[in-house]
Amino acid sequence: MKLAFFDTKPYDVPGFDRYAVPAGIEIKYYEPNLNRDTVSLASGFDAVCVFVNDEISAPVIDQLVKNGVKLVALRCAGFNNVDLPEAKGKIR
């Protein structure tokens, strides 16, 4: 699995790599937040991992789907930044 990891902080990398590498998950870490301007970075990835300030709006979801992304993983407690009705049936 190829994973695009957005809003990366330096302390994120060792912890996520510790489990991803043995599981065969290839992670590309991006410093910028996921939004309309950066969604093209997710092209060719199976999934994206986002944080609280990332934008998972209808236009971003549509572009993620066009880019081949099938899963959006949240590493935050809330999901108010996700357009759930738009995501339903398009991504997991």
C-alpha cells in the first residue's frame, strides 16, 4: 500500500515508519496540509493520512477519487474537517 501522509511533523516519521515498514506500507511524508492546492500530491497513492487542519471537502474528495485514492485515514479525534455526505460511497 502506498500512503500519502499530510501535515507531517518531524516527530511523526519514526513512530509511523516503525509499524509501516514491516507491514509493507510505503509512506511519502508531506509537510503541507491536504487541501485544494495540495491534493495533486496524492496522485498515485492508495490512501492518505490526514490531521485536524487538513481539508477533506467535496472538491478535495472528488480529486482524491480521480487520483485513485480509496481510503482517508484520520489521525485526530474529530472529523469536522471531512465532508461525510460527499465521502459516502466514494472513499473509506
